[in-house]
Amino acid sequence: MLKSGSIDQKSHDGWLGMATGMYKDNPQLVRDEAIRSASLAGMNLMIAAQAKGFVSGAMVGFDPEGVKKVLGISDRYVPVMLIAVGPEAPGNWPRKPRFSVDQVLSFNKFKEF
């Protein structure tokens, strides 16, 4: 953002200081944030695929170390999920039943589900 001129040096230094301080001594927070960010990116990929007429499915239960080895991913990264994307095939299972919005979402106060 600094290079693009979107923020000035003072703002850049402030944001960098906050991020460095927040994550510096907390590797669990770093990992949790990486998983949160990757999950949101994955969700957006799935929504974009659906908008283009494709179906998708997030896959867990894979071997992250194997994925890193096959794809040449450095230890700096954590494979969070694999996402299969493709055209809908005849005979695909129908979408699993989903809870209604009222069963999973509450506004303005905590609700035990």
C-alpha cells in the first residue's frame, strides 16, 4: 500500500508496528490468523465458482505435509484445505440439507443454539 501511494510512511510504520507487536510472541495467533484468512479466501473462491456455474467442495482430511512436498510449498505456509472445482456431473448427490438462518444466526444478543 505504501508503494502504491494508498498510505503514507507514517501510517505504514504504524500498521507494521501494530502487526509485528500483535504476532511477535504468539505463534498460535499467527497460525490461527493464517487459517482464518485462508478459509475466507477459500469461501470466496467457492462463491466465485458457483457464480460461474461450477460446483465446488472443500476437502479436509488430506495430508498437509504430502501436499507441501508434491507442490513444493515451503514450511512458511500451512495448507488449510483443498477445494475441488468443476462442472456439475449427472448423478451428483443433491445438496445436503441445511439449517435455516434462524437456526444458526442471532442478531443483537447471544443465543444458545
